[in-house]
Amino acid sequence: MTYSTVPTSVQQFMDDMTKRAEAENPRWAEIFNKCFANTLLTTVKRFDDGSTFLLTGDIPAMWLRDSTAQVRPYLAIAKEDDDLQAMIAGLVKRQFRYINLDPYANAFNEEANNAGHQTDHTEMNPWIWERKYEIDSLCYPIQLAYLLYKETGRRDQFDASFESGITEILKVWETEQNHDQSPYTFERDTTRVEDTLTHDGRGTPVGPTGMTWSGFRPSDDVCKYGYLVPSNMFAVVVLSYLEEIYTDLLPQPDVVARVTKLKNEIDAGIKEYAQVANAAGETVFAFEVDGLGNHSIHDDSNVPSLMAAPYLGYCAQDDPIYLATRKTLLSSENPYYYEGKNAKGIGSSHTPENYIWPIALAIEGLTTSDKADKKRILDMLVDNDGGTNLMHEGFDVNDANNYTREWFSWANMMFCELLMDYYDIKITA
């Protein structure tokens, strides 16, 4: 079952947003309405078993990460709409079904149809589209389950599949604190070095830090150094959610103790190894470290990112180290920061030089309290849609008609979330 029309509650919300936005910039309303409806009408598939599958857009698979971000703005309406609640709860259930199938995979097929990267040298099966291990792929379903509970009070997503999935997640994160003991390897036959792990599929060497290892970034590009700091920040946040869930909703003191130990070890690792000096000698967060003395200072456009740390709930917007990091990321010290005649912002190793991402621009707006800056970013986004009334993966800072991905639902919904935030409609824990 798919949505053939926009639900009444969603249409009413769109109408309300239109009234708010048209007075400031009619293009905000035009693009919000198209993006907000597009995800429901084009990506959502609901099944008789109560589960929900979400296409990422122009790739026929579901990413654990993207699917969470695609529905997150709908949580603002879900409290008043039981069917929308059920759709989101169904997504959580399918996410955890997939995690129980393979916690190292990042993207899955709708059916066991062998679609995707079946020739990769790793433990593939017909359900898996891609098996690039990324910490955030396990963070996002926990976040969605928790936010659904906080926004609506709904609890049926915390079922047996959720509990067994959490067991798998904790096992993986504990294992990957000592990657030398990991069973996971990944290699792809490709000339694109960002798509494969070196050292016989194990990645570049790392030393123990307390943090947990990740093979790939949220961009699906390989990590240069194995401890991806923003993803470890996200893990700390969702582990705190699990402390609450296993204290108040599913009381299990042994699980709480395990979760707390892991959370504290990861956070201590961030504080010890991921606070480094930038070119000006200021303390900032590194993007990646290896525990052997190496680190990188830059950011990527996907979330989790360093820019997104307050959005994720890891730190406050006015945290001094975050502010110094933010200033650095929005400067030439970040090799993926680009400025052109039409736009400026953060791009990615995943897209061409001088292409910046609407997702990164939305996060830049969502992590400032400056209303004028939020407006500047919203205006920049609608002025650089390439004439489509939709957001894209990346676009050229000098010519928005040059963009990647015609249909990218996550970017669409990040624009919607930023506009909602501008009018103080926030999805927070």
C-alpha cells in the first residue's frame, strides 16, 4: 500500500506552513509543499504486516540512515494522526528487522531479490543492497524509535525485534572498539578508492581509543582514519536514549549498565583523542582520528557531521569547542568548503569540487540561533533548486543547473525541517 493522496493532517500542516511562509518568501512555501508531499507520495510503501519501506529516491533501496531522516519532520504531526504514527512505527519495525538480519549493512532491498552490490567481497545476502559498515546506520533507527515515543507516547515499536536489534548493535559497537577482533571485511572491485577498504578489507590501522570503529562515512565514502568522530558523538547520544528506555520502559539494569559503560568509554575517547588544534591553534573537534596520532580537520555534508553536533544533541550550540569547530568548517581550512557567485557552504568527497549540499546548508541553519542566518540559508536553497522545486544531493556554487541526484528525499525533508525550525516547530528529544 502506498499513499495516493496527501493525508488530511499533512495537507492542513502544509496549508499552515504556506500561510506563514508566503509573507516572507513565496518560494519557501512552494518548495516546502512539493518536498513535504513528495516523500509520502513517492517513497513510502506500507505492507500488510504493518511494516514500512522507504525508497531513498532515485536508488531502489532503503538506507537505515536516510529513511529515518525522511520521516523525521512528520513527527510534528504524528501526535494527532494515528495512521501517520503507524506508518512511522512500521518503519522502525522494518529497520530493526534489517538490523537483526545484518547489523553491518547500511542499505536493504524491499524483497530478497539480490539487487544491489552483490559482487562486493563481504558477507552479502539477497536482502542487502550494500554492506558498507557505518556507525550512523545503527544510530538512526534508535533515534527514530525514541523520538516517536517522545513526540507521541507510542511504545509498540519497542518490541522483541527492537530488543534483539539493540543486542546486535551493542555487540557490534563493543566489538569495533577493538577492530582487530572484528569479523567484518569489505572490498569492492572498483577504480573509485572511496568505495573500498584497504588492508585486505579491514581499513587503515587503528589503535584503541574507547571509540568505536567505522568503515565508511554517512556519505558512503570510506573513512581515512577509522574513528569517525561525529558518528561516535551520535552513538553517545543514542546510548543515552537507551539508558532511558531500559530504565523506564523496558527495565533491565544489566542492559543499562552495559549501555552506560559503552557510552562513557566512547565519550571519553572523543574527549581524549578528538580534540585537536586547528591552524590558528584553537581547540576543535577532529573529523576522524586513528588512535595512532593521525587526525583530519574537515567535515562532510551528510549527517552525522561535526556541524550537526548540537542538532544531534551531543553539545550545545554555544559550546566553545563547537563554535571554534564551526568557524573552521566554514573556512578554507575545510577542503570541502566552497564559495561561488551564487552560493557558499560545505560539499563532500562524494560529489565534484565546488558542489555544496542542501543537507549541509540545512544543518548550518538548524545549528544557529540567528534568525537572519536561517533566512539567508533558506533563500539560498530556494534560489539554487535548478528550477525543479526540489532539493538535490549537491549543486554547483556557480550554476545551480548543475546538480547531482534529481530525486533525493532526504535533502527534500531537510529543507522542510529547516523551514519548520525557522517557525519554531522543532523535533527534539
